[in-house]
Amino acid sequence: MKSNKPLRVRLLVFIITVFVVGGGAFFWWQDAISSVDDKDTTPVDFSIDSGEGIRSITNRLFSDGLIRSPTGFFILVKVMGKEKNLQAGDFRLTKAMTGTQIIERLMHGTQDVWITVPEGWRVEEIATEVAKSLNIPESEFLSVAREGYMFPDTYRIPSDATAGAILETFDNNFKVKVLQVIPDFSNGKSDLANAIILASLVEREGKNDTDRPIIAGILKNRLEIGMPLQVDATLQYALGYQSKEKTWWKKELNDEDKKIDSAFNTYLHPGLPPSPISNPGLSAIRAAVYPKKTEYLYYLHDANGVAHYGKTLEEHTRNIQKYIQ
């Protein structure tokens, strides 16, 4: 009678081989579809072109360091049956996302939205633009917005961004465009809070890069001698939205407006207002930090927007008669 030992050995070897290969395949699969770095939540912008194939998408995801294995991701898409569900568009991914999470994200296009914030807008105007472009309630945005620090620029915002995420985008841009550009902020030579308040006034009062440093210097001169700033833009800010004119900045001010009971009324209260009245651009901020030194105490703009300056009240009165009346 022949022994079955060789058969049993071969069977045992086969079973062990199956377990080893299967186990190895299992661990390879788990590693291939797991996140590249589960602690790295830094956003990475990724775009898919219309008609782009799964192999191209997979290879670019791997090149961008967003997936561990192009082969594993390709198989995962096929197994899930989602190849035809991937959308063209712009996406925000992270290295902390698993293969499955990335596929789910790529199935729902998150087309970015471009939002432009002009110099001198107040936060309510920005909130209206955000609400219109991203369907975020104005009240929700205003609850986190910071008057004076929403740096005027053109922003690319993911359509699924929250109000908090938008604020973070503004804050980061402010740090890059302002704090890193004006050394007096980083070395402590200029007080950031007061500089931004002054810059917000200069932004609304100055028409161009030539006017702004001179007007900033005039306002500084008034502060130094305890003279009220008498800035019309602060009255406009205090008066708020004008329903008839459909604007946040009243076009024609009168003597009654100068009596409004508000801490922002710089006709009644000397010194700077308690906070910024608008979001100034870099030119106005530079002017506030580096004003032009003159003996002027007064300024006005004629119908063409040209600035005229005066050292005395008498000289200012003559300018009013000549250029305004």
C-alpha cells in the first residue's frame, strides 16, 4: 500500500501558499487604498478635464501624492463601478483621504467660485457678494467677518466652503499681502489695529495713490493737535444702508447727518473711530503707515475728484467757494 505522505505534503504546501499569497494580497490591498498620510489635511487642488480617462486621472493622483498605488486605485474604481460617475471640475482633496473617500469626492464636482472684493467695501457688501456667489446666508458670514481685515482681492473659493473657511482664506491673504509686505507691522514700529482703522478712512477719502499719503498725513496732523477728524466716510458708515439709494454709502450728506449719535461720528468725537469702517487696500494701508508730512489740515475734492488742500480754515473756505460752491 502506497503512502499518502507526499500528497499530504503537497496539499499542505498548497494551502500555506494560498494563505501566504492571499494574506499578502490582502495586506497589499489594504495599504493600496488607504490614505497617504492620515494626519495631513492640507488642501490640494485637483482638476479633472472633460472626457479625461480613469488611467490619466489615476496617474495624476499618484503624481500629486494623493494615492498610494495607481494600480490599487484603478482596481478600486472598477470594483466600485464608479468609473462613469467621476465628474469633470475642480476638487479639493487631502492626503488624509482614503481611496474610497477620494472617489466619493470626485463624483461630486466642487467647481470653485471667483469672488472679487474691491477696495473700500464694508463687510456687509462682501457678505452680499458671498451670499450671491456661494449661497451662504449674509448673517452667517457677518458672524465671522472682520471689518478692515478682509483684504480686497480676487479670491478662488470652493463652492462647498463654509463661512469659517472663507474667513481663513481672507486671513491668510491678509498675512501675505499686508503683514509680510509692510515691515513696520512685524517689527512693532506701527500699531496694526490703529493703522488699519486709519487706512479704512483713507481708503474711502482718497481717490488715488497720490492723494492717499497726503490725506493720511492730514488726518495724522489733526490727531496730533486734538482736532476732530471730521471724515464724511465715518458718517456714511454710521448711517448704514440707504434703501432709497440702494447703497451702504449715502451720497449726499447734510448738517443733520453730522449730529448722528454714534461713536463713528468723527465730527462729534475726536480721535479715531472705534474700529475700521471699510476694508482698505495695500495703497491705503501704506499711506496710513507712511503718511506724507505736510502742514495741511484741510482737504476737499472737486466735482472731478481732484483734491485741494489748505493749511488754515480760511484757505479751506476759499477752496470750498472756488471748487464746491
